[in-house]
Amino acid sequence: MGDPVTATLVIAAASGVLTAGSMVQSGQQARSAANYNAAVARENAKAAELQAAERAKRIRSQGKSLLAKQRALYGASGVDLMFGSPLLVLADTAGQIELEAQDAIFAGKTQAAGLRSEAGGILAEGRAKTQAANIGAFSSLLSTGAKMYGIAGIAGEK
């Protein structure tokens, strides 16, 4: 390796291979990070749905207590619950309770859908970064090859 041209060629080759390897590794790390972040977003989506279902369950439970109190108050006052205004009030209360429970579920599903969409975007970004890194690595190898060819060509002219 005492020949300066050979030494230059070896250094150029090593530099190109190291650069390409570094780019590929960077792409793989970007993809791994994207996979992790997407998995976190998907888990957060599941948690949002579970929390919404639990909130709806609590709303319904509290609503049952409210309806029971209303019936008890009407009963204590001697009002017939089977027709008229008391029946309409109880029906309206039950409807409002269920509407609030459904709103909670809808909000959780909407949040979950947003998180799942975010996960898809994260994965797409990870794929794009990986592809860019691979293209950069290939470009580095081509550039290195061209430099080596140029160095060898110049040395051959002497």
C-alpha cells in the first residue's frame, strides 16, 4: 500500500462505504422510531375509546340515579307516573342522559380516529425517511465509484 494512488483509492472506497452504511442505518433508525411512535398512537386510540366507554357507563349510571330520584319525588307527591307531564319529563330526562352518553362515545371514537390517522402519517413519514436514506446511500456509493474511477484514470495517464 505504499503506492499513493492505491492508498487514495482505498480511503475513497472506505469513506464511501462508511457514508452509505451510515445513511442506511439512519433510515433504519427513522423507521424504527416511526414504528414505535405509530404503535403509541394506536395504543392511545384504544385508550381513548375505552375511556369514552367508561365515561358513557358513568353517565348512564348517574342518569339512573337521577331518574330514580325523579320517580321517588313524583311518587311522594302522589302524581301518577303513567301519563301526562311526569311521564314526559322522565322520558325527556332518559333521552338527555342517553344523548350525553352517546356524545361521550362519539368524542372518544373521533379522538381515536384522529390518533389512528396520526399513526398512519407517522408510518408514511418513516417509510419516506428510510427510502431517502437508501437513495442517499446508493448515491454515495455511485459518487465514490466515480471518484475512484477518476483517481484511477488520472493515475493511469501518468
